[in-house]
Amino acid sequence: MTEVTEKRPVGRPSLYDPAFCERAIELGRIGKSIEQIAANLGVSTRVLFDWRDKHEEFLHALEYAKELELDWWETVGQTHMIEEKESAKLNASIWSRSMAARFPKKYRESTKQEITGAEGAPLLQGIQVTFVKPSE
């Protein structure tokens, strides 16, 4: 009869704490990015994403934090883009670029260029290859 031994997990134990869910949400509420949330929790984004993949409650917390982050940035734009006497002035072009970088699905600016021939015809309609017998 063989004795079954319990396998120990490889590597360090996880530093994950369910309280990180609420902290991630708090940080999202003040506009912090995923990278800033990771830094605040004292881990790399790779570890943060590993926790997200292993803990469903943390996945939902990060998703909600991202929505809150977007809300914070949109609110800043709405409240600071109109200049009022003695108020902070927002640089609209910096805000716009920041939004496009942080939230590309919603704020990305894109340009599509197509190159065509006359009246929209393709530039290249085919390739003809001819083999020539070298002269001797």
C-alpha cells in the first residue's frame, strides 16, 4: 500500500485579500487607472490581472472601478471645459487625448485611408508573369 502525500503549491502564497475589491472601487471613483490601482495595492498589473482571473468578485470590482474611472474623467471634462471667472481651466486637447488613450473604445479618433485608381477602380488588377528563355 502506498502512502499519498499532499502536494504543496508551487511559489509564494497569494497576497490577494477580498478587501482589495473595495479599495479598487474607491480608486476608480477618483479616476485612477488599472496601473495606479495595482501600484496602490503594492503589486504589478500582471498580479492584478492574475487575481482578476482567479477571483470573480475582484473581476467585478475592477470592471466597476473602470466605469467609475470613466465617470470621473467625463465629469472633470464637463465641469472644467467651460471657463468661469476664478475657476481652473482645463486644457481641452490634453483632456481629449487622455480620454482617447484611457478609453479607446469610446473616445478613439481614427482616420481611414484608402488608395484607389481612377473613379474608385483598384490600382492593381492583376499580375502577369512571363518567362523568357535566355539566349545562348
